Amino acid sequence: MSIDGRAKGLFELTRPGNTFAAGVLTFIGAFVAGGVFTDSQPVQVVAAVVATWLATGAGNAINDYFDREIDRINAPERPIPRGAVSPKGTLIFSIVLFVGAVVAALALPVFAIGIAALNLLALVAYTKLFKGLPGVGNAVVAYLGGSTFLFGSAAVAADAGSVGVPVDQIRTAAILFLLAALSTFTREIIKDVEDMAGDREEGLNTLPLAIGARRATAFGAILLVVAVAASPLPYLWGVFGLPYLVVVVPADAIMLYAAAESFGNPTAGQNHLKYGMFLAAIAFVIGRIAVLF
């Protein structure tokens, strides 16, 4: 394998699209908390985004390392099965990225460092400990997705080295975390419903296989309703004005429609849920911009 081929393989291990998106979500969390353009906090925002990129890339790489035997059958085009990188090289690459993420996180407040530490542990343990447990793996993925918003807000919520947690500065981002985490959990369940045939053949024990597709979808829909019910809180608190509400209400409607649609068509449901989640994130950005101007 050439050097260029190996470099391409290492780059692919990080899932660059997902990694970039995670960094953007961290930035949105910092922006919503109001700390992107004030004092010395841009440095902390950069550190948080870099830490997110490196940790996400490391988590994706270590996942490929642990799944290398399954991927030889299910995903032979991935870097390890096709021989672009070795399992040992993947493990070393993942460790290097994890170390880089830790170094970047050390520039952040203590609360943000705590979130980073918990996320790193979850990323490492996901494949070996949680992925095969019905619902638990979905919950870990949902937490990690939502925590990018919380991590970004925590990065600018206090000075580096502070042990205080200024709740007023991060509570709106916490609602965004709740909305993202619960909607991600619902989408993960719907995806598992969609993949039931293949998962059953591979011997996986997902939530839909454990309790049935309809019950699993209903459980996910209930959690989504909780998230949607919490979404108006930033408006009711007076943190965001009408522009936020104008955008978040259609986002909520799309997500609720997607949940209902998933009972009959999980493929369409999880795709529409993704659009609603994206629009909800945009609502928080618009809400913050409206406050600034």
C-alpha cells in the first residue's frame, strides 16, 4: 500500500463528514451560550471544536478497529478490510487522536473537561460494552450527539480552571442538548427497525428485536414528544424571542410527523426526522442572532 493510499485510509477512518458535523454542533452550542465573540473565549471555542474533531475521529477509528472482523463481511470497502491500513496502525492512530483531544480539552473550563472525559470513555467503551445491549447503545449514541451542544456551551461558560458551573449561561444549550439527544435516540431506534432483518441475521440484539418494532418505535416517539414539549422553554424564559419560536415550531411539527410516519415507513421517518433535527438546531442559531441584533 502506497503512502497516499495509507493516508487516505487513515482519513477515511475518522468519518470526515460526521467529524466535521460534530465540530459544527459544538460551535453552535458555544454560539447559543453567547460566548463566541467575547473576551478571550474564541480561543476556548477553537479548543472545543478541535477537541470534538479529534475525539470523534478517534472514536470512529477505534470502532473500525473493534468491528474489523464484521466489516470484512458487511463493509469490505472500509480501510481495514481493504488493506489500506492495518489493525495495529488503526489502533495507534486512534490513540494519537485521543491524546490530541485531551490536550485540546485542557484549555477549557473544568466542567467542559468533565464532559470531554466522559465522552472519551463512552467512545472507547461503546463498541465493546454498549453496542450489543438493547437500547443502551442507542442511548450512548444519543448522548454523544447531544453532548456536542452542551460541550460547546460549557467551553465558554466560565474561565478555564474555574470549577463553577454558571447554570444561567448554559441552560438554553441544555435544552438544545435534550432536544438533540432524545431526537437522536428516536432516530437510532427507527434505524434499528429499518435494519431488523440484517441485524437478526447477524445475531445482534437491538431494541426492536428485543421488544418488537412497534413497541420500540412507540417508546422512541414518547421520548421525542418530551423533547418537543421542552423546546419552547427558551422563549418562555425570555432568552429568545419570536424568531426562535417561528422556526422551532415547524421543526417540532416535522419531527412529530416523522415519528408517526415511522410506524409505517421507518426509512422515510428517520430521514424526515433528520431534517427536523437540523431545522431545530437552526432555530437556536436564529434565536441567538436575533438577540445580538
